[in-house]
Amino acid sequence: MKSVLQPSILNAEEALKNVPVRLSARSVRPVAYRGFTLAELVMTLVIVSILAVFVVPRLDFKRGFDERAYHDKLKAGLQFARKAAVAQRRYVCVGVAANVVTFTVDTSVPESTATPFGGTCPFAAALTLPSPDSGCGGGAGNQICAATGVTLAAPSSGTTFQFDARGGASAAVTFSSTGQPDIKVEPETGYVH
């Protein structure tokens, strides 16, 4: 006689047949479709269109380069004017008007000129720069012109100043241009930095 506590022995096949099979949501893998839905494509096109209309025209990739180029040309031009004044033993005038810096030189040596240092400017003779500025429209070789979108604030000492034969400047001058650090000319030494 079998006891209630003793399990009946079944063969392995029967045991497997009697085990209930459960399928869970985790064990069933959904079919993966590749690609985008129509809604995703339409939203992407809308976002790209908004960026193309409003953002891209405001990105001016060339402006930063124009600002730096003008700053460097102006600084080099001022340094050249100072060195030319010393080398030629003449007064050199630097004039500023409407984003254009013009360089002129006195034809007489300081001892025989009627113009006192720091006096009337500009002089009659142009001081030709080593590399004429193509931004001036092929004009005079003694000017440095600002590119479109770049502005030059007039120097604090007025619209003109001079370098003398020693290299000194007639006034302390500060040039400010768009997006760049100031260029300063020291009065005693004429040092441009």
C-alpha cells in the first residue's frame, strides 16, 4: 500500500507532459522594424527648416576674421608710421575719419618745418604703406579701411595725431575697433601696443 506522503513515480515523459507551460511578455520578442515613422520625418524637416530660415543667416563666419584682420592691419600701420618717422626724420600724421585711417608725412625736416609738433595735420605728402589695403577699393596706398561690419571708434585725443623724428607721439591715443582689444599709442615713446 502506498503512503499518502510518498509521491508516485512517473516516468520522465509523463512528468514533462504534465508541467504547465507559461509564456510571459518578456519571453516573446516583438518584431523590430527599421526606419523612421512619418511623424519623426516631418518633425525633423520642420526643425531643419526653422534653423535654415532664422539661425543660419545670422551666422557670419567671416566677421570674426575681418575684425581681427582690421585690428592687425591698423596696429601694423601705426607701427610702420612710427618707424617711418624715425627713419626719415620727419613728422608723420595719422588721421582718422569714418573707419578710414590715413597716413601722411611732412616733406621738411623738423628743424626747417613751419608746422610745430602736434600742429596742423594732415601733411601734403602721402606715406605709402608697404602693403596697400585692398579693402580701400584700390584707392590711395596710404590708407587702412575697415571691412563691412567693423567699426573704429575715434581716438580719445581727436581725429589726428603725429609721430615725431624720435618716435614719440603728440598725444596718448587709444583706438577701439569692433570685437577686438584696444590699440594704445604711448605719448612719450610712441610705443604701439
